[in-house]
Amino acid sequence: MNGVGFDGMVLLALHIFSGAALGAAFYVLVKTQPYLVKRSYDPRYNAVYIARFITGVIGGVILATALGPALKQALEAVPGIALSSSGVLAILGGYAAEAVESIMQRIVEVMLATIRGDGSDQAQAKMTATQADTRAAVENILPDLRDASGDPAKVQAAIQRIRTVLKNS
């Protein structure tokens, strides 16, 4: 907002809010139109439509303000796309509040993975422990297999126990 005075900031905020409201209202109207045409609109769902409108306005404002700078930069790099205006992003966010939610959820997942790590160390440790347990279980059966060298039934039983251990690991 360098070089933008207070009036410019208020105008931009109004622009973004209006765009978000326009996108959200368009979504609600498109979704309710079939019910109105068929005369099957049920007023019991009014709260759902109002909640979706409010969610859309919030989503549009978030998309245009919080996520807008990154999206503008990405969209300006694509030839033939002129969707980088804050108002246009607000309209899109108002219409597609679920998309804004998905973007935000993905950002949170990336942040958590950065903080916690990707879990590969934990997975590797678990796999190593499982392999050690399996090896110990097989090694416990090997003496029975050596002792049963003359008895085919005992050999088969020991081999079956080894197969079971390997299957369960």
C-alpha cells in the first residue's frame, strides 16, 4: 500500500468487499434459481443460504487481501490471464468459498509439515522396529527348524510359523 492514502485504502477495501459480496450473492442466486423456477423453494433453508453468503464474503475478502499478492504474482506470469485485480479475486473468492477454504487448509498443512517435519523419520523408525521384531521372531523359530531336520511334519510346521510371522509383519 505504498503511496496509497487513507482514501485509497478505504476505496480498495470497499472494492474488495463489494466484489466478495457480488461473488457470494451470485453463487447463492445460481444455487437457488432451480428451486424458484420449480416453485419448490423451502424457506427452512434460508439460514443455509445466508450462511453461505457470509462465508462467500469472508472467502472473497481473504482471497483478495491475504492470498491475493501471491495469486496476483502467479496469475500475471500466465499469458492471457488478466485476473490479477483485487476486485476480480474477491468476486472469485466470494463465489468459490470452498476453494478458498481448500487453499487455506493446504497452506496450514504445509506450515505444519515445515514445523513438524514430513514424518519420514518416524516412518523409518517404525519400519526399522518392525523389521527387528520380525527378525527376532524368525530367529526364535530357527532352532525348532534345526531340531526337526529328520521330521517333515515338524519342518513344515516351522516353515508355516515363519510364513505367519512374515505375513503379519
